[in-house]
Amino acid sequence: MTNTAIRQAQRRRSRRLRWLLAIGALVAVGAGTAAVVVAATGGESGLDSRRAKAERTGQVNSMGMPVIANRGTSDGIAEVAGLTATPASWALGRVPLDVAVRPTWHLLNTGDDAVTIGEPHVQINQGCCPGPFTLDGPSSLNPNESTNLAFELSMHPGMDGPHDMTVHIPILHADGTTDTLTLAVTGDFR
């Protein structure tokens, strides 16, 4: 091997060594950052935590967003004129962007007369963009009959931040009178 060939081989090794050292430094900085994130979040990195909490149902909504399982906490029972809703409120907590979540309420006619569930409407207290409501059963309920009401929420960048909504559901009685069942849903879309 000539002196020129030896010097070229040494330069190549030197360049490879510098690249390996640079990559090693980046990995070390990344590991340090990950350690800080793990310490700050109590064990999971932020990304892993979001993935773990955003369990996909296998469904896709009309906008092509994956539907994730209900998240957050539910609380209470709302009742008006013989119709109960369980829960009275959903606190969805932190919800990722570009997915759909569908808080659901179980509606049960506990009264003595048939009722009809009217078209729900949303009062936006904070945030924006309520989605569609769906009933999985009939809108007219005889005593002891029930159905489930789902409310789809899906936010994309620009719609992020806290959301606070009050859901008003008209309840129509056979005698022509109307009552309103009031429910709540909150979430922080990030």
C-alpha cells in the first residue's frame, strides 16, 4: 500500500469517526431530553402518553379522521320530566387533534308516558365547531325504553384549545308540552 492510499484510508476513517461522534452526541442530547420528559410526565414521554390514551376504534368519521374511544370522565345523571341521561356531563380531558371522539349518553324514559327526543342543539361556551348528534335507536321512547345519544367532536389545527359546550335536548310529551334536558361536555383539544 502506498503512502497516498494509507492517508486516504486514514481520512475516511477519521470522517467516519467524526460522523459517529456527531451522531452519538445527538443521541445523547435526545436521550437527555427524553429523560427530562419522562421525569416531567411521571414515566411516559408525551408522545407515548398521547398514543396510549388515543385508542382507535377502527372507525373513520365522514371527514376521514379516525374515531378514538371515549376518553375522560363522566359524571352524574341529568333528569327532566321522566327522561334521564347518564352521564350528565363529560370531561374529555386532553384530546388529540385530527381524530374524532364521540361522548355518548344513555337516555332512559323513567316516566309513565311516551316521550319524543327532539333535535339537540349546542350552546358553545368556549371553543368552536360542534359535530353531529346521532341516536342509535328510536327518538320516541315508551316508559322504560332507552336509546343512546352520541355527539361527535373532531378538531384540527386552528381549532385547538379548550372547548366547553352545553347540549340542549328538547323532550316532547304526548300532551304537546316540551321540556329541555341539559347536558355538558368539555375538552382540551391539542
